[in-house]
Amino acid sequence: MSLLHQKRIVLVLMVAVGLCVGVGLVLYALSKNINLFYTPTQLVTETIAPNKTIRVGGMVEKGSLKHHDALAVEFTITDFKHQTTIQYRGIMPDLFKEGQGVVALGKVGPNGHFIAEQVLAKHDENYMPPEIANLKSEKT
Amino acid sequence: MIPEFGLFCLILALCFGLMVMAGGFNRSLAILQRPATFGMCAFIALGFIILVFGFLSDDFSVSYVAQNSNTQLPFMYKLCAVWGGHEGSLLLWVFILSLWTLGVTLISRAMPENIMRSLYAVLGAIHVGFLLLLLHTSNPFLRLLPSMPKEGADLNPLLQDPGFVMHPPFLYLGYVGFAIPFAFAMAAMLNPKESFSWAKWARPYALLAFSFLTVGISLGSWWAYYELGWGGWWFWDPVENASFMPWLVGAALVHALRVSSLKPIFNSWSLLLALCAFILSLVGTFLVRSGVLASVHAFASDPARGVFILYFLAVVMIGSFGLYIVHLQRRAAVSRLQFVSKESFILLGNIIFVSATATVLLGTLYPLIMEVLTNEKISVGSPYYSAVFVPIMMPLLLLMSFAPYTFWEQDSPKALFSRLLKPLLLCTGIIILVGYFAWLSLPAVSLAGVVLGILIVISSLFKLRGSLSFNKMGMIFAHFGLGVAVLGISLTTALETEKEVQLAVGSSVKVANYDIAFADLNEQEGPNYIAKQGHFVISHNNQPVANLYPEKRFFTARETMMTETAIDPGFLRDFYIALGERFHDGTWSVRIYIKPFVRWLWLGGIFVALGAFIAALTALQANYKRREA
């Protein structure tokens, strides 16, 4: 084997190793930063690690919205089988309405309530998070 | 009658498009290509004008107009409501494609005949694909007869905004503009025997498209910043990613084309980038238009459209990559690069750009892949991108600060260092100064960003010494702009203050060193909405600094509430106030931000776009001169 060949093999190996490490790191970062989506029923039936950030979605139950002091908000979402209470502190999006779909990002609290960091409401009447559109179509 | 004529125009354009395509297969038909291209462009333009006319004349018998307009809508927004929905924005896509095609047809005449033929055919084929999509799944001229509505459903209030008037056209000018380098690349690969420097011809168009895309993305980010009311300027939303990926590859492409337009090395690499830039634009179109991804931008979607775009995408990918593989098999021997040289640094930068694109693509498509494979619904949030994208881009920024100082072909590290000495000394001085004041207040990533930003800005400015060509000016502008944007991003993320409070009229709150008083609340009436307008006074040490008037608007036609934020823009900081909701006791929830250096972000974007634009004009002029000679 000539020196040139040896050099080339080392180069190719280095590139391959570098690529593997890079791809591995990216995939690791990805697996750490994905948020699974749950419906209220799945929250009841499946066990979820307490400190994992997840998304839950459903329709906001009519009459469930309660304002507490200092911008604390509490409301209930439903997938027409089970309910989940969501607690949030902050300003609700413009398009948040009772009876409509909503997705919240956050963690399950110790009392079984969902502590949301972010609440997303649908952005126009045509658009709905696909998960919620599925719920609606299952119901009808 | 007029809307039917519009539809007829599109059908005629399709026929012309087929003629243009046919010329690529049959030499005797090639003579028709040029006139047919003009015909195609003219009828698309006419179709577009007819749709605009439908909006301006409130023709609610046209379903698309009825869904996106209203008699009360101001004139300006009627105009931009044309691209407020799916059908119209596809028509805008095709219209802009025809503008680009017209530009190339008029400017680039002095090319070999065979190349010209293939170029027309490829562009014609893209037109045909999109016209078919338009006619097959999303006819903008569909009528609601005989029961036409008396009043339209109004444009989505989010989109009733000056930023939105310009955002989609610029974005599409960029997206679609990559069709031109793509067509040049295809023409070059289809005619391997012609000695044809495709890179020289494609470069100005790639630069122009890149420049427009930069403007489009900046406008989109600016619009999101003040319109969505959460003070964010980038969300790593799938649709944003869809425009960002062509931008990244486009940045790589304009650099690679710079090399391949001077010498034959990197030719294959540039070809691949030209293909990828346009294919990523198509992927973006697919992601946005099919609505497969949950996204802020997703509109009512129809699976047929997604499927059609997917087929089109498959045809384009198989065709172009297949041709590319054939091309690779006949390529010339690889020339060697010396490591310390401008070429090798550009290649390195290109590799980083492409890796960064790959991570964004992975993050965007991962939820789709997982849903197909495991039926689990997931989303990939911004932590992924900050963990992966940011570290990948940092070496690129470092590279950017010294690569412009290297010589072509060969250079020595020692000589490079001596050229870098002066700017480096200045940078060190500034960085020590910044570090002295801000060492503790900035997190590590932001600090790294600030250091890199300073390096880029200073090293670009130092390039202003010595002889200046327009081309070099373009480079300096663009690099300087990116440096400014990096500084803005790093500083605003690290230093912003956010506060959400409950305030009654007459009360006040302290945020950072500023007193913010809720002075007053008024009723306002707009053309198609009613609003509550707050008056906030911001003062510092009892000296008033700014008055802000945020609004809460109720749009009557759609019965939707919209927040209209109030911003006091400043070179060093923005004050940003958005009204939340009104509570029973008359108090309001209020969101207050103080965002230092946030303007630098868009300022940088403007510089990048301007730089690319200058370089594009010089490259066009150089091509023109070569034709004369």
C-alpha cells in the first residue's frame, strides 16, 4: 500500500467517524427535544414521566374558564371522553375561546393538573391542529 | 364573464407552456419557443390581473374573492388579499415564475442554441406543472353561481397589515427565482458537449433570488414580531423553515457559483446546489400548501393538492438527480485544492451550510416521518434548533471573518495571519471592552455570538481598504449585514425583558428601569373593525421617553379579536406593548417587552440583501459585456 493510499484511507475513516458522531449528536438532540402529543384520554390511560414536556390538546369546555389573580388561568379541555384541567399563567391568545380547539405545551403537575408554559389556539377558522381536527371528526 | 376569461387565460398559458416544452424535444419546434414563452407569460399576467380586478370590483360570485375579501376592506388590503389564500398565492407563484422567465428570455439571448432550447423547455415544464396544479386542484376563478353571497368573508385579520402586503411577493421572488439557476444547471447537464459556462449565466439570478429571499424572510420575521403579539421574531415554525432551507442552500450556491464561474472546479458541486435550492423551494411549497404540518401558516388544506405537488416534486427530483448521476459519470478529473486558499474555505463554508440545512430539514420532517412510522404525534420545538443549528453555524461565522482575506489558489497561513493582524488587534480591543462590561450579564452562547458578530463586522469593514470593485462591495455589505444580524440576535435574546401584568387604567408598573403607566383607554373605529386603544406612557427617572398606543381590534366580518401591538422602535432598544384581555373589574392584562438591539436583526437582513443585489447587478453587467465582446 502506498503512502497516498494510506493517507486516503485515514482521511475517509476520519470523515466517516466525524459524520457518524455528528449524525449521532443531532439525533440525540432531536430525541431530547421532541414533544409528544397526548389527548386527555391518553393522559388518563398512559403513564407519563412527571418532568417531561408534552403537548396536550382538546376542545375547551364551555364555562370552564376561570381567571384567578395575577393572570393565572384555569380551564378544562376535553376529547369528549375524558377531561384535563389546564393551569396557565399569562395572557391567553386572541383566538382562545370556549368550545374551540386548543393545544397546550407543558408538564403534568403533581395533582394531575396540566401546568402549561404555552397555550396555542387555532389561528383562523379554517385551521386547526390536525390532532384536534381528528378528535372532531371522530366525534361526529 | 370576466372570471371565465381569466380561467381561459390560464388554459391558454398552459397550452403555450406545452409548446415551449415541446420545443425541447423537437428541433423544428424550437423556433416557436421564444414567441410561445412570451405568450405564456402574457396570459399568466392577464390571468393575474383579472383576479386582482375581481378583488377590486368586489366580485363575490368568485368563490376565492368571497372567501378572502369584503366590501369594507381597505383598497390596499383588497390588493394583497389576492395572495391571502391558497389559490391566489399559487397564482402569484406562477406569475412570479413567468416574470423571472421573461427576464431571462429578454436578457440572456447570446447563449448556444441547444442550451437556450433546453433552458426554455425546463422553464416551460415548471410552468406546466404549476399551471396544472392550479387548474386541477385550485382554480382561483371558481364561481359561486347562482347563489352568490352579498358580502365576502373578509381577509384573515392577521394578514391585514402592511408587512403582509410585501412579504409573500418577496418570498416568492426568492423561492421561485431559484428556478432559473436550476434551469441553467439542467440545460448544462442536458448538453454536455456544449462548452458552456453555466455558472457565469446562473450566478446573477442565484444572487438576485437570494437577495429577494433575504428580504422576504426579514419581512416575515418583522411581521411576526409586531403582528402576532408575542414579541418573537423567529419560531422555527415548519413554514419558516421551509423558506429558511432554500436560503441556506442559496447562500452556499452563490458562493460556489462565484468559484465555478471563475474556474472549472466545483462545477459538479455547484450543479448539485442549484438543483437542491430549487427542490427545497418545491418542498417548501409542498409543506405549506398541503398543510401536512401543524403550523401557524397552515390554511384550509385539501389532500389532492398535497398529492399533486408531491407527484410533481417526485418528477422533478427523479429527473434532475437522475441527470446529475449521469453527469457525475462523465465528469473530469478532480483538481486538488490547497487547504489554505479561498476555494477550500468556500467549500468548507458550503459544507457547513449544507449540514445546517440538513439539520433543519430533519427537524422539519421528523414529526411527519414519526407519524407515519409509529403513529405517534410529536412536535420538534426550538430547543432542538438552538442545540443543533446554533453550534453548527458558529464555525461558519468564524470562517466568514477570515476567509475573505485569503488568496485564490494558494496562500500560506503565515501570510494570511499578517494580513489579518490589524483587524484582529482592533477586534481584540473591542471584545475586551465588551467583555469588561458584559462578561457576567451575557450567557455563554450569546457572548460567543457577540464575539463572532464583532469579528465579522470589523473584518468586513477592514476589507473596505484598498481597491474596491462593485463585486467586492457586495461581499462586504452582505458579510457586514450578517455580522450585524448575529449581534442583534445574540444581544436581544440575552438582554430582553418580558413582563406580563394586570393593569388598571391610571396605574403603572416598573419594568427594568422604566416606569410604564396605563394612562388612558379610548374607543376607535376603523373601516372594518372597532378597537379599544390604550395609551401608555413610558418614563425613565420621571422623564417621559415614549408614548405607546396598543389596540385590541374586533373585526366585525369574521367576529375575531386581534391584538395590535404598539412599538417604539429604537436603534438600541424597542419598547413593545400588547394588550391582552379585559377582565370583569375593568383591568387589562398587558404584555410588555423591552428588546435591546432587536432592530439590528432586520437591519442586517437589509444589508445582506443589498450586498447580494449589488453583486447580482455586477454579474449581470459582466455577462452583458461578454455578450457584446
